[in-house]
Amino acid sequence: MNIDLIAGARPNFVKIAAIINAIRDSTQSFSFRLIHTGQHYDQNMSGNFFTDLNIPMPDFNLEAGSGSQAEQTASIMIGYEKLLNSFKPDICIVVGDVTSSMACAITAKKQNVKLAHVEAGIRSGDLSMPEEINRILIDSISDYFFTTSRKATQNLIQNGKKESHIFFVGNTMIDTLLRFKSKFRKPDIWKELEFKDRQYIILTLHRPNNVDEISRLLETLQTIAEHSRGLPIIFPAHPRTAKIIGSRKSKIENLHITSPLGYLEFNFLVNHSKVVITDSGGITEETTVLDIPCITLRDSTERPETVDIGTNELIGVIPEKIPFYLNKLFDGKWKKGKIPELWDGKAGMRIVEILSRL
Ligand code: UD1
């Protein structure tokens, strides 16, 4: 079976690593082309992930780079169409909800290539986020659906998808987390800032509604710092966030803004932290499995199991809500989470088994 595996942005690399490892472990013969769209291109947003997660060099790089949603989509579609014109695989696999996944899904389907979506069926209901539009578009044209939860499977059935084409396999992001947990690495900053176990806070923010308005962003940072009981806050800033903060470097003493960290370093920090405050989706899954309290600064989530079963609290984007949750944490009243069904490190293996049957 010839597979095109698409990856373009940071969270994709973590997910495809699980599929590639499962292909390597499989006795079946698969041949795949790894296509990097180039949506993320910085060493610390892309290259380091390939090294750390033992992902082979991409066979092709479409070099889409930065741009508006439409510019990125167009450039990826043009690049991938050219590849498909010279060779058509049996199936194209896209993961998650980023622009790269949506652009390649549409391109593959228009060339009559079978399409599989990994992490299909999840929905936030918030159409103001490009990721939600991407999820809906990809699922509307996919042939096969690999889901991370029974709820996602239900969403797809409700949308009229054939049950026989939907496979609840678990979570590829968690496969990678569990596979690499023993390799998590203490980052240099641990020593520099004299971190101690469970004695610091991690913050990540990159969604437009949290970071695009500088006054709101600064208010969020100030509120977290004021209620952190003096613990250091480490903020590995996404390039988009770093650009917005720019020269208005924070004057908050216990806030340490750094460049994005590598996968092994970041998850080392997560695994030893007091709490993670974030607007990412994937991080809420990782903290749930690592049993670390997580506060999500968003109004909706496409991953409700991290709240219903896991360690995550969805508190909205208004900074005023932060103190209540930080106090709850420091008072030792955080809920105890459990690990969602099938988030057991074997999703990639299940996907590969199903592909070989197909
Ligand atoms: C994308 C995903 C988002 C995911 C995030 C993880 C979409 C719609 N969004 O958002 O779901 O959570 O990745 O990181 O696909 N930039 C760099 N270097 C890079 C990459 C980006 O400097 O290597 C800067 C560029 O100025 C770029 C901006 O960051 O314009 C935003 O990047 P983009 O790929 O458009 O979206 P993300 O915000 O990263």
C-alpha cells in the first residue's frame, strides 16, 4: 500500500510520529511518502521535532511558509497537486485540524485519492476558529475516520457518515507521549531559573483571541503573576505571540518568556509542573495523561473528555476567572483525573492494522 502522510505544523509532527513508528513496527509492507507542507519552518517549530521524535526527513517539502489562511492554503494546494500529478498514492492520511491538513485533504480528494482523517469527528462548535472549519471540511470529504473518543465517533454518525468507515482507535498524540516519556529531557532553563519539582507554572498562549490584542494579553499575564503565589512562570512563546509582545517585554518579575521549547524539554517541564495554563488543545490531552492540573483559557473545547474525565478546567478567555482556579489549585482542591478510554499508546498500531485490512 502506498501512503501519503501529510505534516505541516507543530502538532502534526507529534501525531505522525506515532503512525510512522507503528508502520516501522508492523509486519505488513507499507510504503509512504512523508510530505512536509512547510507551514511551520523554524527549527524550534519543526526541525527539532523530527530529530527528537525520530521522524525521517520528509520526502518533499512544499515550503508554504507564513501567510494569510488563504495564501497558505493556496500555496499548499498548488504544491501538493503537482506531486499528485506525478504519482498518486492509494491513500492520503491527514492528521488533526491545521491548514496543511485541510489543504492536502481537498487536493487529494479532487484527484480521486482515498482520504483518511486521523483525529476525526471532534468539534468545538466554534466556527470563529480556523481549526473548526478545517475539521468540518476534512471530515465532509474523508473516506475513513480514525477517532480519539466515542463522542467523536457519535458526531460523525450524526453527520451521516457510514459507521463501518469510522474506527475508534485512541489518540496518536498520547502514543508519542508514552513512547518518549522515558526520554524527556531537563531543559537548560531548569538550572538557570533554579526550578524545583511542582514549584513553577507553565504558560502557553497562541490563539488570536488570547494574544492578538496586546492589552488583553498583558492583563492575562499580570493576573496570572499576581495569583501565582510567587512561583516562577515559564512562558515558551509561539512566534506569533512573541511578535505581538515584541518590545513590550514584560516587567513582571516572575514571568520568564522563552522561545518555543523542543518536545522532550517541554514535556519534561509539564511533567514536573504545578499547573499548566494554556489555550492549546493537544496540551490538555497530554496534561490529562500525565495527571497535571491544566487551566484552559478558551470558551469551548473540541476535547471535552479532558474536562469531563481528565485534569483540565475550561475557564474562558476573560482574565478575571483565573484567580478562582489558581486559588482552588493552591488550596489543594483540584479534581483527580482519569485517563480516557483507549489513550493507551496503541492508536498508531490500531490505525496501521485497519489500513492493512482496508
Ligand atoms: C497553527 C495551527 C494551530 C496550532 C498551531 C500550533 C492552523 C489554522 N493553526 O497555528 O491549530 O495549534 O499551529 O503551533 O493551522 N511562524 C513563525 N515560524 C514558524 C511558524 C509560524 O515565525 O515556524 C509565525 C509566522 O509569523 C506565522 C505565525 O507564526 O504567520 C502563525 O503561524 P501559522 O502557521 O499561520 O499558524 P499558527 O498560529 O502557528
